[in-house]
Amino acid sequence: MARLDTGRAAGAWPALRFADWKPTLATLHRYTQVVGKIRLALAPPLNHWWHVTMYVCPLGLTTSAIPYGEGSFEVLFDLVHHDIVVTTSDGRRKQVPLFVRRSVADFYSETMALLHALGIDVHIWPTPVEIPKDALPLDADELHATYDPEPVGRFFRVLGHADRILKTFASRFQGKQSPVHFFWGGFDLASTRFSGRPAPPRPDADKITREGYSHEVASFGFWPGWDGVTDAAFYSYAAPEPPGFGRAPIPAPARYEPTLKNFLLPYEQIRANDDPAEAILGFYEAVYEAAATLGGWDRAALELKPVVVAVPDADFSKGAQEHRPEQPSP
């Protein structure tokens, strides 16, 4: 296995202060809800709502293949060229630019028209989710209409780092765990580990929460922030939270945020670290160990030690180097 790309090149960890791109973030969040709800409407259900998420890809965020009729289609938020692109399994492709001033309502209607032109018709519930104090339907939202490509590009670079780090972290666990995926409700990138035990029932919770947290979990991810709560941060939490979890001695600059019941590692502080990727991995590992130990997980059965393949005299300055294991001839 090649070494983790730490991204220590100049400018590799760009500034991403919530206040600096709040209007664009609010608009992009709602754009992703339109597309996410399309996947929700058409994809076969999976446990814990894993069928509704998006994934980081080389150009941005993708739905992956969504079944439709005898074929499938993909919706891509191209955050490099700043387009939304729909590609069908029979080779057709249509796109519209994102950087043109466009309200969420306009985005909704243009996206539906684009799909219709490709022979795809879908109905979605237009009310936004997981956005406090906002019940303005997406197909009527003329309020949010800002898209600045520059901070979106910085956000995507940070998502790329988070995606690689979360996948490296996932390689250390052999129990049930989620993919590394992007939730358009909370607008966060996440990966979740499971203890293997059902969680206590939540009879008063909504059906989304009941399904999402039907089993004991520890979750890890990256969040660009929330107005009045936190700036961009890497996060981790346990659900249900075992006794003493919030008092676990997680090294600074991480802190426990009681309103969220999350440990947060502030992005603006960690990006100045000599090795941000290793610091973030250390944060995830420390919170996992607290959750698993206090929660009585069977760690010996669930965990894997990292495997590193030594590549003699390898120069990693230009990226990962290929290493082909010796194999007998057929």
C-alpha cells in the first residue's frame, strides 16, 4: 500500500472559513438536495439510507449510477469546471453551467427539464431537509442564488483530502462499516463504523433517525460548518453515546461540542499542522478508541492493523508509486 498523500504542498490545504462563502454554501447545499432527492426517489433502498448519498470523484460529487428503466444515469456536480452533468448508460450527455447566477428554483426547473430531455421523469418532495428554520420549497426558492467558483474549488480540494483520509482510516477496520459518502442533508462527508450490536430503540425519533441509528455506531467525517455553531471541522461522534464519552481525553485542538454531541477538530487550525493528514487520522483513531472502549466493542474482532508495503528507494514527491507484488508465472 502506498503511503498516504499528506497534501503538504504549498496551498494544498486552502482556507475555508464558513463566513467567507456562506451565501455560496447555502445555495450549493440546496442544489445538492435537489439532486440527492432524485437519487432518493429512484434508487433501491439500502440500510441506513446509504442509497441516497453522493461520492467524491476526481471532478466533484457524483450520484454514481441511478437505475432508470432498463438503463441508468449519473448526475455529476463538476466542481472543477463548475457544471452539472447528466450522463446516461446509452451514451447521451447533457450539462448546464453552475457559475451563471441561478436561484435554487431555477436550478430545480432546469435540472428537471434536462432530465426530461433525456427521457427521465421523476417527482421529488421539494421541501429541504436538515436545514434549521428553512421550509422554503426548493422549487420556489428565489432567495438563494449565489455561486462563486473560487470557494467551491477550495471546498472541493478539502473534500478530496477528507475522502482520502477517511478511506485510509476505513482500511483499519474489518467490521461492518459504511462507504465514505457525502450526505446532502447535513452537507458532510462521512464514514461510519458499527459495533455489530443493535442500538436501543428510539420510539420518539423520526423514521430517518430510527433507520440511520438502528445499530451502535461511531461516525467520522468532515463538515464545512454551520452558522453560529462551528466553522469547518473534522468531526466524530458515537451513537448511542457511552457514559463518559464527552470527557474522553482527546488531544487538542480537538474539543467536545455538547450542543452537537460531537468531537470537533477545527479545520483552520489543523491545516497549519506540519502533517495535517496524520493529525486527522490520529484524531479519528483517538475518538474511535474512546467510543469502542467505553462502549464495550469487541475491538480484537473488529480492528485491522495498518498494512504498509515497503517500496525500496521510492520517491513519493510526485505522488504514489506503483508497486507490483511478485507473482508466480501462470
